[in-house]
Amino acid sequence: MISPKTATKPKETDTIYMKIFPKEDEKMKKAIAALLAVIMILSLASCKNEEPQEEIPEIKSKLSAPEEIPEKEEEKTKEELYEEIILNFGAKKGEDGIIRINKTVSLYNLTDGFEDGKKLDENSYFSWAIFYFNKEYSHEERLELFSGAGENMGWAYPSEYYEPAIFEYFGVPAEELRKGELYNAEKDYYHIGGGGGVGISPAIIIRDIEEKGENIVFHISLDSDIEGWEVYDMVLTAKLLPEGGYNYISYLPDEKPKEEEESAVFAVGKNGEGKELSVGDTIGEWVLAELSVQYDESGKMIKVRAHFDGKASFEGYIERNVLLEEAYDFCLNESDIERMPYLVSEEFGTGASSHYLLDMPEDFGKKPNLDWEETANAKVTITGITINYAFTMTADRFEVSDIEIESKGILPRYEEMLINFGAEKGKNGNFYPADSFCDTFAPKGFSDTKSITDYFYYIWYFNHMHRLGISQEELEKTFASPFGENTGWAYPAEYFEPAAEKFFGTKAEELRKRDFYYEEYDCYYIHTGAPGKGEIPDIIINDISEAGEMVIFDITVDYSVQEDYDMTLTVKQLFDENGGYNYVSFTKG
């Protein structure tokens, strides 16, 4: 360091004496004396013809020794140098070995940091000087050297002390320092009024040290066990100088590289454009609040969990969850499915879910109360959606804030079974035969598929055609009878046979053995005559039960004029990928 404190004073020279030789060595003594005489004469002769440059010192019996050469200071180890840099910025090392921020003043407290050590404000330099001179000088020495401003007026640092210290550690020349308001040119010292207090002293934890050319970069944390203390992560950079020493270059918050944000591609709506989202991004009505993506070793996506925030209301129906006791699912109406976010992924396919598990608060006062076969048309208001994609069974969830039950009914898959058998659902929620003339709910029924009559197949497909929404023009073009005008409909085998197999499990070869198959036209036809219209009964569902793969409907065909009758419709669930089923029997109950 360059300061009056550390400048070494010249030392008084030591003296050495000539060796006293033993008496018995008189010959040697005389020889040396003669040699010295010769040397003296030659020296005088060499100076005889020259102008004297300086007075020749008087020869003394004691010879002056050269000034003592100080021992070469041992070079610091890296560890010692690094610790010194940390300490000299404004820290102390305790007896416990922990380095802590200096309690009174320290540049470590500048947690907003600085980018250029040569451009600090003058108060910061002065604060550092207080720390530094407190460290270098005793209290008595400081009172003697730095009290020029007067008693109780704070420290005043003469320029001969202050300027070399700031230059040594920050590289700021004196002319720059003297431009500030703290320099008193008349008294040639630096002074700031007032005093400081004693603050807290957090530990300095060195997380990492990097050597970047001539720069040493310290990644540190300022930590304390004081309750509520916020840990500060900082970076202190010092530059090693060619002539030795170092300057403090910068002290900045540690902008640690963020872990790479997880992202995935999501879309809204059937034809929605895929958009890569990270947490905080928005798509449609939703804000992505959480995202977790897992990959296997090959980089293939194996699990995605995403949570979206957003408040919205949807219409659909509620049903009991088949796996979780006292849990309910919500099935969206088709139009509302278009509003839902979904993952765009080759691994998991693409498309929004229609079913969501209702995640209701424990104290939620509007929990549904449904039997297993019941549903409830409802309007559900939610505050968030969690969607899961994985190769295990997971449930997408709605965070529910409100439920409005509109009406109750039966499960949609049960409704579908009744409708595809030949029923229609009215606006009042009641069921009735789709056509009074082609009534598949007639009491004759069938005990198995072999006992199904040709007539039943024929009227069943008549209702099926109309459920498909085929236009009158298409009916006349595709299903016109080959037997002439006004002879009814004929069903081409390419249409009828797949439908009969799908819903009754009857193969084409079995169907073609029946009388209503016409090989020459490859169609199925029965001449039924002109249709008539009769009373249309209500189909009252008394009970729906499941026995293994069978769904059993206990129904009453209820007439207002004719006699009512009870029937049992049994449907076999196939549990295939299409959710298929076959009608097994329709018998009197």
C-alpha cells in the first residue's frame, strides 16, 4: 500500500569490525598491511590528475555496511489474496473464522451495487476510507492524525493519506477526488460532517470465485440469521494490476442465470393455432400459472401438467365419478369445449378434454347429490383448470367457485343407448318412441339377436336413418326402393349391414340368410304399406342398473288410452376404444 503509515524509515547502519588475527600469525599481518598500503598509493595516483567530484570520506577504523536489504515478502497464495480482497472491501474476520460485513460502514451495504469503481459518489469513497483507516490505525493514532476538523466533528483525512489509499484500491486520481465537495482545499483534507451508527453484520458467504483474465470475480451471499432477513446475492469484481495490488472494479446484484424456463405448445379451439407458452403467458381466456414437463432419456415428452388461471362459466352436465367416492365429473357442452386450452403434442395427441373432475372446496355449499345413474344439467363457474397428460390415468380438474343445478336426468351414455334403440328425448326431458309407426318399443320384443324379426330390423334402421340427419333428397337418391315408386325404402347392404353389426352384433352372413335381403339388388327391403299414426306413449325409466358388462333398463311404456306395459332392455357394453355396445334383448318385465 502507498501511505505514510506504511512508508519505511531509513534504518541506522550496522557496523562491522575487522577481524583480529592471532599474534603468532605476524607474517600474515605484515603481508596484509603491505597490500593495503599498495592499494592506497594506487588509489591516490588514479585520482591525481582528475578534478575531484566530491569529498573523499575519511577512512575510519569502522567501515559502514550497506543499508540492510529487506527480506523479500513471501508471495501470497491465491486463498490469502482472495481473502484479502474480500476483507479490504469492507469486512472483518471473526475469531470463529466467519467473514462478516463491518458493522459501522462498509461498501458491502450498497446492495444496489455499482458498475464502475472509478465512478462512485464521493460519500461512498469516504465511507470506505473510514473503514480502511479504522483498520489500519489505532484509535490514538487516528485522533492524532485525523482530528483536524475539530473535536466531535468527525474524521478529516489529510490528502497525503486519503488520496493514495483511494487510488490504490479504486484507481481514482487525486485531481478527480479534489473536484468533490468533501475536499477542503484550504486545509488540504477530506471531511464529511456527522457520524455513523452501528448496523447489523451479516455473514459473507463466498459461493464461487472465477478468474477471468486479470479480473477476479467473487459470487457472494450476504446472509444473517435475523428473522425476516433477505439474502442478497452479489458479485464483487477486482482487477489485478501488473505492478501488484488490485482495484475494485464493480459490485453488482448477482443476476444468476435462470434455469431454462419450461415451455410447451398449447392451443384453444379445434383449429386454434399452437402457441408456445411459459408460465405467465396468456392464451384465450387463460393465463398459464404452472407448468411441469418431463422427458425420457431420448427427449420424448412423457408427462405434462399445466395449470391455467382464469374465471369463466360453462354449461354441461354433472355425473358421479366412477373411481372416486363422493366425487363428480363435469361434461362440457360441445360449444364450450372450443374454449378450453389443450396441449399440442405428437406424444399425447391433440384436442381439448370434454370431462373435468370438479375440485370443490371442503366447505362448498353447492355440492351435487346424485345417484349413480343420474346426471344434472348445470352451469359451473370456475377459477382455474388443471390439465394432465401422461401415460397413466390422470384427471383434468376444474377449480369450482359456483354450481347452478338446472335439471336432473340420466347419464348421457344411457340416454344414447335408449335413443339409438329408437327413442327420442323431448324438451321436457321425457323419452318416447321416435316414430309411432316404426315403434321399436312394441311389446313383442326379442329374447336374443336370433329372435329379432326382419320387421324389427327394418323399422329400427328406419329410425336410425332419420337420426343420422340424412336429407330427403339423399334418402330418395340412396334408399329409394327398386320395386317402384311409393313402395317405401330399401337399405343398401353397404349401409345397413355395418349398422346392424355395430348395434346388435349380427354379422352380414347371418343377415343375408334372412328373407328381407334381396341379393339381386344387394339391399334389405320390406313392403310395409302406408304408415299410420297412433298414440305416442311416454317411456318411463323406472331403474337403470349394471351387472358386469350389462346395462339393464327397467322401463314402462306409458299410454294415456292403451294399456301400459313394462319392458326390460338389456345392453352389453363392449368396452372397446369406441365405447361400443350391443342390444342383447328386449323382453317383457
